[in-house]
Amino acid sequence: MLRKFTSLFILVFGVTCSASALTKELPDFTDLAEKQGAAVVNISTTQIMRNEQILPNVPEGDPFYDFFRHFAPQMPREQELQSLGSGFIISADGYIMTNAHVVDHADKITVRLTDKREFRAKVIGADKRTDVALLKIEASGLPKVNVGDPNKLKVGEWVVAIGSPFGFDSSVTAGIVSAKGRSLPQDNYVPFIQTDVAINPGSSGGPLFNMNEEVVGINSQIYTRSGGSMGLSFAIPIDVAMQVSDQLRTSGKVTRGRIGVTIQELTQELAESFGLSKPNGALISSVEKNAPADKAGIEASDVILKFDGKAVNSSSDLPRMVAAIKPGSKVVVELWRKGEAKKVTVEVAELPEDGMLARASKKKQDDDVGETVSRLGIAVSELTKEQQQELQINGGLLVEDAKGSAARAAGLHQGDVLLAIGNAPIRSLAQFNEFIKRVPKGRNVALLVRRDDNASYVAIKLDEK
């Protein structure tokens, strides 16, 4: 009997201790939610859709006008579309931060506080490139958030989101930092914080807090296949957002720098072909004519290693670095060219509002049969003068066939145009073949390939036989 009692005591005591240890390890979010929740707001927007034409295109004097006016289906002249989002107060006098997409095209914006007070909000400015918007309501003495440093965040650290998912005000969700510095397609100016915090429609624009009760990000996007949370959410670092909001508050717009280059990620194979030991830096695939980079002597196939004294670890770092520079500033750029490091000075220009640059017209394919380059597993032919004029290039080779294993592995396709080998422009088929003959077997070669309107480098391994 004593043995059974002892065993039972140990079992119960062990379970109690385990539960106690688990309780100590889990964070308590109650203080954070109570103290910071009052600074989080619900944002509802109304967009008025105006139907300019409620009847078919019939002039009033036409005999059929009265017929259509009486019998045609009538559409209301105005329709209201409503949506919900979140935001947070950054100053006691009524400045509020949210996502640009939350207030995009809104004709009316209403901000509701946790004490149920409602205010009409004015958009001070919005920046679509970072998805940050700054609003203002006429109020004073408001509770505001404390701003933290997202650079001190660590992967695995607990974070908390407060927002209005599906209109449920002041909803608190928690999770951890999954990754930092994430680059997303079409978002070149934001190093996103990835978390597994539950974020759903209506949470956009709400704050992401660390355990020091400081805002470290704005919840902006989710990855989903269902429309709801799948444990992949992305927040704009608050330091990026504050830099944007400061400019919006001062001038109503954001000014960014540009140097006029197209870049791509540097793979290990491409790095090897350019003589680099590590795939660090941003590979320049094209340079805009008469742009700051062109004037500074930067060329396609250069690899930018440092910009304004800061290391460029990956291609996604460069757009953010350039954008942060004030237009008109002169910056030292350290790059890699033909096996050695080089420094140039570039005067940064201003990025246009629409961010659109002129593109060359699309290429045509030629039906002539080209000469097979067996070591690359492709067949190429020289472009006609008309094709070169249309593409606005001098030289180049058209890929007629790309069925070789090396070509397929590199992603080459029929109809691609080869512009350069490394940093040497391709002028003729004879020059191209002569260059290929001199490359040692088994080595990677960097080819600048143009497809439709885009040009980028690919690494292709020469046949070892």
C-alpha cells in the first residue's frame, strides 16, 4: 500500500511540477493587451462608386430615349463599398499609422477608438511602395504606442498583434518571429518581419508588439490559400514605417533615390564565373542609358559589393539602400569587375512617382538555322540588322535550339537573345565560338540573356567531355 501511495505521490507531484514549469515558460500577454490596446484603432472606409451612365448611349433627342428611360434597368447613380482595417495612434494629437491599401481610394474614413468614440480621419499621405499611410484625427490627449527597435528582434522571439480581424475590435493574437529581412515579390523597399501570428482580413494596418510592449512593425500581408491565416504573416518594420511617415507628415509624399540599374540575385555558379568566392552582392544585368549609374561608369556584369559604405549581402538589399539616399547626394560604390574590386562615385537621382521606366520594344524571332555550339548544348544564329534595330542592340545571338542538358539546367529557351558573356558583349557568332573554345571544361560561364523585355545573367556549365 505504501509503494502504491508513493508511486501515486511521485506521479502527481511530477505532473504538477511539469505544469508549473510550463506555466513559467509561457509569456503573459495580459499587461501588454491592457496597456497598449487603447492605442489601437478600428478603421472603416467608404468608397463611393459613381455610375456615370445609367442609360444606354442614346442622346436625349433620340426617339428611343424615353423608351430606355422608362423600361431599361435602372442603376443607382452612387453605390457605397465599405471595408475594414486597423491602425494605431503614434502621437497624442491624433496622428495614426496604418497600411496604404486600407485607405486606398477611400472617400470617407472613420476611426473608432476603444472607448467607442468615432472621428472622421484625413489622409496626410500614403506610400504604396511600402504600404504605409498616415492619418490625422482632430483630438488631443490620446493614448499612443511606444516605438521599439525592430533591428533588435530575434528569430524565435514572442510577438503580439492587436487589430480588428473581420471587424472584431481589439483582438489579440500571439506568435513568434519566424524570419527577418524577408523580400517579397513586387516589394523591393521593405525588409519584412515574418511571423506566425494569426493575421486575418481587417487586421491590416495594426501594430506588432514585442514583449517590451513596443511596436516593432505594422501587420501588412499574409500568405494564404484559403483567405484566412495560415501561419505566414508579414509586418513592415516600424523604423521603415516611421521614416516614411516623417516624410509624409512633412511634405505629403516620399522621396527616394535611384541610380538606374536592373539587378538580379548572384548565385554560387554566377559568382564562380565572375571570380568571386562568395555569392554576395547585387549583379547588374543592365544599366539605363544616361542614368546616374551609366554616368558613373557602372556596367552590366558588375557586382555591387558595397553601397555608401554598407555591405550589399544580397540583391534585395540594394534597392532599399539606394532609396534611402537623398537625391542629389554623391555616394561611393564598391564593385567587382573583371576579377578585381573597384570604386566609383555615383550621384543619386530621384525615383519618379510612378516608378516606371521606359522599356525596349519586344524582340522578334528569326527563322534562319544557326550554328550549334556543342559545349553549351544550344544552337544560335546572328540577329539581322532589322532585329538589332528593333531590340536597340549592337550584336547579340538568337537561341534557335536549347535542348542540351546544360542549356535546360540553365533555363535557356528557344527565342532567347544572348547579349554578353560575362562582361564581354557578343558581337558575332565567330567571336562567341572563339570565346567558348578558350573556357576550361567543367567551368561555369555567365551569359547575359534577354527574354521579352527583361535581361538577366544565367550560369551555364560547359560540357566536360
